[in-house]
Amino acid sequence: MKFGEEDGIMIRNMKAPANKTIITWYILFFLVLIWSGIGPHDYFTWILEVGPAVLGLIILAATYKRFRFTELTYWLMLVHAVILMIGGHYTYAKVPLFNWVRDAFELSRNHYDKVGHFAQGFVPAIIAREILLRKSPLVRGKWLFFIVTCICLAISAFYEFLEWWVAVASGTAAEAFLGTQGYVWDTQSDMFMALIGAVVALAALGKIHDRFMRDQGDHGESES
């Protein structure tokens, strides 16, 4: 198909906001990453916590021309990355704001790790939903909800495996990474928080996510 000059101008104008969004996204990501890496609690924990965010960035950059997510999904990814980078800087058990919450409400522990695991279900739920709707025969409905929830639980369980393997390999050096704070049911409660996050994301953002995908037209894949 051939496009005239007006069509080309229209396409460029449609692309411009998306490009500006991505540039802003990168700037915010690297600003927080640099802050996170300046004098963290310990660099071993920082690498373990921030590693998934950096790996995600590499994957997004490598696949951007072939598969572009909606702006909603990109912003949720950034929020999740920031949560990881804050946890990497302080360690999850020592994030100052949640130390204040612990002391103010006389809680038994710092609960920032639960925020991280809630996000571990919330954000992947929207990512998985978008990929399945755009790249599989699945349609909106109960099966999509169920499968996305199962994917998020699988991701959460695999992350707990990683924590276990790191702890076995490194011994006490992984204590800050595990962040159990003496809570015997920490692993199970982490996965439960991911489950809650996934369900809340699908229930609260499903229609909004659909609107973002509909507005994106070709679902963000590059024109040829």
C-alpha cells in the first residue's frame, strides 16, 4: 500500500506522542536506577533486587520494534521497576517510610516487601493479559482471567525458587534479599499478595486496558 504525503504526516504525528512517552520513561528509569545505585545498603542485595528491572528493560528495548505495549502497560512496568529499585537501595526490610509505618502502627515488621509482591502480581497481570489478547486465540472472559491469574502465581512461585536458590548458594549473604524478617509464613504470604495483586489488576483495570488497546489501533506493532 502506498501513502501520500498527508498520510505520512498523519502517521508521524501519531508516532510522536508514543516516542515522547518512551523517552520520558527511559529518563525516569535511569534517574531512579542511578539514585538506587548510589550508596545502597549493600551491593550484593542491590544487584539481586535491581537485576529483574534491568533485564526487563533489555527485553523491552530488544522487542520494541516487533511488539509495543500500550502506554498504560509501560507506565505500570516503570512503577514496578521503581519499587524494585527502592527495595534494592534500602533492602525491603529497611525502607524508611515503611519503618515509620511499622513504628506508628506498632506493627511487627516492615511490610514494604508485601508492596513489592503485590506489584509482582498486579503488573504482570496486565502484561500477560495484553500479550494473550494480542498474540493468542484467547478472548476476554473467565478463561482469560483464570489463565492470567495462574501465570502471575507461577511467576511469583518461580521468584520464590530463585530466592531459595540464592540463599542456598550464598548463605547468610542472601538474608537481606529474602527479607523474611523472622516471619515463618513469608513465602506463602508473598505468593498470596501476588495473587491479590493479579486479581485486583484484572478487576480494576480490565476495561481501562481494553480502551488503551483499542485507542492504539494496530496494538502498537510497527508499521511496514
